[in-house]
Amino acid sequence: MYPVVVEDDVRCLQSVRRSIADPGSPFTTWNFANTTRGFICSFLGVTCWNDQENRVITLTLREAGLAGTIPSDLQYCGSLQNLDLSDNNLNGSSGTFQNGKTDTKARHKEESGERLFTLPPTARSFLWKPLLSLSRTVMSITSLRLDTNPISAPRRAFNGAGGIFFNTQPVRIAFHNHHQWRKTGPISCSASPPVAVEEHTSDTPSRIDALSQVSGVLGCQWGDEGKGKLVDILAKHFDVVARCQGGANAGHTIYNSEGKKFALHLVPSGILNEETTCVIGNGVVVHLPGLFKEIDGLESNGISCKGRILVSDRAHLLFDFHQEVDGLREAELAKSFIGTTKRGIGPCYSSKVIRNGIRVSDLRHMDTFPQKLDLLLSDAASRFKDFKYTSDMLREEVERYKKFAERLEPFICDTVHFMNESILQKKKILVEGGQATMLDIDFGTYPFVTSSSPSAGGICTGLGIAPRTLGDIIGVVKAYTTRVGSGPFPTELLDKAGDLLRFSGQEFGTTTGRPRRCGWLDIVALKYVCQINGFSSLNLTKLDVLSDLSEIQLGVSYKNPDGTPINSFPADLHVLNQLKVEYETMPGWQTDISSVRNYSDLPKIARQYVERIEELVGVPIHYIGVGPGRDALIYK
């Protein structure tokens, strides 16, 4: 633990927990805790990314105007190339931070035997925009000066999963505690002469450029949020796109540049980008007939899959009988049925957990494969009287899988090794989650959930990568809420408004074609999901679907029938079924926004809706979907 010395108006001591990744990792972060006064964060909260050719240098300065002690052995990972912090106004002698490649000069002075780094007075009270790309441009901090006429609005600080916003520019600062932050005054800056930041000349929005080496896209609700579209858009900026959990119950609908529709269930959505390698990780359950059907469909449309899809040798195989058992199980439950997709996902994960499952690597040993399959089929027959198992069934299935094994062999890979080698090689990796956190086996509305972990923890266990390698995680959430199947749905609309959302949003399942249940956006559930996953930002999808409504409601809090507040998302189904939702009503904008591509061009009322969600949840919305096409996305 290292103390932080706070100067100027705020004089208090805090503790700082240093979280410095090993050399070669995608980022370095300093986290601050135990604030005793005001809103405190420091210049030392630095994150830098760097691609393997040192072309992209991105620096986040959390907040200036503060000073902190720096341990003498501090080394920043990555490269802070061409960043000049020298300034004649700083007292003390020059010091150097070593980063392994480039020396970044800074001024420091000795105080109480420790090295004290202080920003120059001219740069205090200045908040850098997040993810400022230096792009090989020399930037002198001495060129900054305080503006006598502040242009920024007063700060608004929020509790929650990790956000601090300003009226002019949403900013995320990741905290590992959730104390109440007090409001402070305005922060402003102008540059004279202008700060030299190289113009962004490519077509890539800076938000995408700034995403960390290992990033993830996860669902925030009960699935069907539109994750596939964002993954498809981001994929061309990543070397690897990986699935980490679930199976063919995850239906992702995406469109290519010609507007052709593709419905994917097992193949990662990055397949449409020809330079991307797609990984099906060890946490996925793989139905080989379905996988080959998808591959054949893609290749018939001119999309090459050869050498571009890797299937983990540790992934479990999902057989046709798993799907039959899924239906038998649902019938057995009668009125208490879960409402699964009947794709065999639960039974396959059950086989995995009771340790009689068959993995992809077992296909390389066809001498023992029949015995393992016989054990699985016999177990199903003993459990379900309507499941008819014969020796002919076993023989036919074995012959079928001999052919599958031959075809699959070029795709089989030790993906744990591949993923970790890719990280060491500084390749950019995007993780595509299936389903969503409200269907998580631990955190969802159990038992009306899926059988895997579609939350952030599932990324590590489903791919075999370390938690500290994870960077940005983007949560995808609809501007309203939908759910397929049974289970609690506090904000569900059972009237004409629900029907309007269903037909305007074409809310019918990609995997099953079932009509989805529709309702207002549930802020309580969304905050809960943000806490679990620690999202760096959100992608708000289908905002255009709300365009015809004269009024829009947000479910902002829960109460018990007796009126007492419920402070968190309940685990108890009885409570969920009995609670009352309190709503905020906002006016609708009642105009078509599907052609809007700039945030400032949205109707003011639509912007207010977006910003109210940010304010309530405490996480910035960086991406806004206004239609199904690739281009129908606003970068905020």
C-alpha cells in the first residue's frame, strides 16, 4: 500500500492499491480507495495500450491537480513514446520512468525519502478526455493553461459499477470500491498553443482504436440484445474473436456489407471479417451437425472458413440425443417448464458436470469412443422411460461420428495454448458472449437460466486465460427489455404497448422463432448486471424501436407489496413475482432516427433518454444502435 499526498484544496491521506500487470500485458492501472474527502483520483491512474509495432499509443490521465508518491521501482508496461512531461515550472531534478523501451522523462522532487510526482500548476484542474490517442505526436504538458471562462458543466458523480460523468463528455474511471463521492466544482481547460494531437485519418472511430488488447462483449439482459452486430463491427479491428460458453442456443443475427443476413449459432460473429481467426473455446458445447451446417452455409456464400475456425480439444460434444432429452425434461416439468430452446444445452452441460461427457479430443480415439457413447446413451435411457436406446442407434451414431471426426480434425486446436500465445504476441482478442448475465447459472433468475456462465467470469474459465489479461468489457443492452421462455420479468408489458415493441423490434427468436416477451428497460436489473461484470461502457441497441411511442418508461426501483424498498436485485423468485416496479416516465421523440449517425443529431428528447440511463446506471453509453445494418450505429 502506498500513500497518496493530495495537494491544494483537498488535504487528506488515502490508500492506493497498486495493480500493475506483468510486462507484456495490455494495460497498467492504479486504483484508489478510502476517500475521506471529496472526489479523489490521480494522474497516476494511467492506462496505456500499445500494439506490437508500437503504432498505437493511448494514454488515460484520470485527473490532474493531485500528487502521489511513486515507488522507486515503478515500471510502466507498454510504451509511452514521445510523451514529454518536462516543464521548467516544475521543481526538482529530472527523473526517469523505465518502460523497457523508452524513457519517459518527468520531474520529481524528494520528500520524506520518497519520490513525489506533481503536475505543473498550469495543468491542475484539468481532466483529460479518456483514451486520448497520442499517435506518435509529441505533446508538451506546458502548452496547457486554465481557461478563465470555464466551458464545462458542473461535475456529476455517481455510485455504481464504475462511472463518473460530466455533462459535456462521459468518462469512465474504474474503481474497486463504491463509496459515495461528493460533487465538486467545474473543471475546465483550454490549450494555448493548441495541444498537438495528430488528426485521426482512418475510418476507425477512436473508441474502437482505444479498446484494450483483450476486450469482451457481453449481454446485459436475458439475451437477444444484439451482441452479434457489435462483435461483427469490432471484429475487423481484432485478430481473434472467441466464443467462451454456451452452444447453439446462442443466435446472433448479423449482416454483411451487401446487407445479406446471416444467423449464426456456434461460429463466432467475426467470421465475416476475412482477416479474423474465430475460436470456439473449451467452455462451449459443440453440436457438430449444426456446426458443419453453419460452415457449409457460410462457404456457399463465399465466406472462407478454412484455417479460420479453431475448435477447442477440451470442448464437450453435444449429441442429438441431448436435444431429445432436453424435450423430455421439459415435458416432465409440465407447468413448471424452463422454456429452453430444446437444443440440448442443459443435458450436455449435465453430462460434463457429472463427468461422463465426451470431449472433442475423444474423437481422436475412435477405439474407445463407442464405449463412452454407450455409457452416455445408457444413462439417458435409464433416466427417461420414453428415450428408446438400441444397439443399432449406437452403431449408427459411431459411424456418423467417424466421418465427423475426419472433417473436424483440421479445426481441432489446443485453444488454451493458442489464446495465451496470442496474448503474448500482442494480438488483439475480442470475446463474444452468448446469452446474457440475467441467464447466468449463478446470477440469473434461477432456475429459469441457461447452463453456463455468460458473465465476465465465464470468459476466463471458458477460454483458459487469466483474469488480469481482461481489459474493456462492453455490455450490450436494448433500449427496452425482452425475454424468451419462462421466468420472472418485472417490467413486462402485457398490453398493446408490449405488442407494439414486439412487432416494431421484430422480437422473434433467432434460434427458435418464438415471440419474445417485451417490457420497459429495467434499470434495477441493469445496475445489478453492471456490478457483476464491471462494464467499461454500454452499447444501447434498438433505440429506433421506441420512436413511435408518445411516452417511454424506465423501471428505476423495486418495492415490496408493503411499500418497503428493495435495495438490490432479489434472488428469491417469490419476491421477484410479488414486487412492484416504480417507473420514471419520459416523453417520446416520435420521429424516425434510423438515418442518424451523429449523437448530436438525435432529437434532444432521445439524447435525454440515453443520458438518463447513463445517470441511473453509472456506466457510459459509447455505442447506440438505430437499426439492424452495420452502419446503423452511433459512436457517442
